Amino acid sequence: MVAGCHGWTARDTALELAAQASLAADYHQTQECVDAAPRCGEYNPMIGDHGERLAPATYFIGAGIVHAAIAAVLPRGWWRTSFQAATTGFEVVQVYRNVGQLDAVPGGVSAR
């Protein structure tokens, strides 16, 4: 990831770090949900209800690599900024939703 970031602005780097951090938070919540099966189920069809299709670690590591690669090849400016901001926003909303869903699991699953 670092090699492809030559020439990035401080904003590009900050947005990519925010995207990676939000993916890491979503991974943590997803792994907690998968570990709490059957009291909790994952909604992502690629992972499966309880991680039976794809391990959360595999999914989120791949997502992080693909995100950084796409950001690296997008032209600097509007395209890169829009991509990074939109995907980060999506992940932040998902993390926020996960908190409420994990807190509601019988027997408790900490989302924090």
C-alpha cells in the first residue's frame, strides 16, 4: 500500500487511514458476531451468517487491500477523494448500526 501512495496529499492519506480504520472496526464487530453464533448472525452474504462462506479476517484484509489499490489508481482530486470519503462514510454508518445490533443480542455481545 505504501509504495502506491507516492505523490498522495495529506488529505488522501488521512482519508485512506480513516477508511482502513473503519474497516478494522467493522472487522472486529463482525468477528465478535461470528464468534457469538448462533446468538448473532452476519448480514454480509459473502461471509455468511456465521462465517461459513468466508472468514471475516480474509474478507476484511482483502477489502482493505482492494480499497487501497483502487484509491492508488484513481486520479488525484475529486475522484480519489469522493471514493475514499464515500466508502469511509458507508463503513462508519455500518459500524454505528452494528453497535445497536450487537448490544441487542441476548446474553450480550460487546460491540465496543
